[in-house]
Amino acid sequence: MRLLIMGPPGAGKGTQAKSIAEHFDIPAISTGDIFRSNVSAGTPLGLEVRRIMADGGYVGDDITNAIVADRLAEDDCAKGFLLDGYPRTLGQVEALDEVLEQGGVALDVVLSLKVDIDELVERLRKRAESEGRDDDSEEAIRIRQQKYLDETSPLLDVYRDRGLLVEVDGVGEVSEITQRIFAALDQVATA
């Protein structure tokens, strides 16, 4: 299974990605986790990422595309993968298409979690408090939500046109959302 999980920041992609990856025995690849680990380690990339995230921005396509291409070339991705947080732009869609084509594989499904913006802001504010994340100020949250709407949501149209998009309601208890996701993926698998 090769799939993407999409949705605005705070939609629960990371939480659901873990369950999906375990279910299909594939790696869950989160660009956000890769960036945060570099921030924690104080690498040059991490210092740049910290500055960008504190301003509510996204890391540029060139860096992100290279990191994803390298990760997808690793052996554990041969039987499938789940990408979380990538692609975010049309340029990243094109870069991912090239990487997949070079590998002779294609995406099976693009899963989109749908959540209201006010619900997202509240979730992320709570997460910021509990995890001490300085990239989740209310202003930065709202900036990222707007960037998602402006830059990333058009990707949903691309994947809808390709017949790959499956949208799932991302509001409710984690287990309920997981059940909805697996029900939706089962429908795709039997279609």
C-alpha cells in the first residue's frame, strides 16, 4: 500500500498515520517529524527549520523534495509507505510523481482528513500547552491554516481528478476516526 494522508495542521494525520502504517506494515514518513528531529538536534537544517516554523511558514520545496526522495529510496519503503505532511504544493506533487515513476510504482490512495478550522485551532493550542511546542502560537496556527487552504487544498483537486482521493471526517474520538479510515480504505480495496 502506497498512500498519502492529508489534512490541515492539527487534523490528526500523525496519530492516524501510526495506526494505518501498523495495519499495513509500512513505514509512516512524516516530514514534520524529520524536521522536528533536526530542530531538536540543532543541525543546520534544524536551525533554519526552527526559524521558518516559528514564523508560521513551511520549509521550501527543494529541501523537502530531497528529504522525501532519499527516504523513499530506503529498503523499508519497497513494499509501501504512508506519507504524512507531503506533498504540500503542486511542485511537490510533480516531484513525488517523478520519484514514484522512477521507482516504477504509483499511489494507491490519498486520504484526506476533514476538520473545521476552529476545532483545529483549539486542538493545536492544547497540544502546544501540553507539549511545550513554540511553533504552535495561535497566530502561527492561523497562518499555517491559511497557507494550507491557499497552497495545499488545491492538491486535493489533483488527486480527486486522478480518482485517488478519499475524504474522511476527522472529528471525534481517535478510535472512531480510525474506524472510519479503515472502512473507507476497505471500500477502495474492494472497488
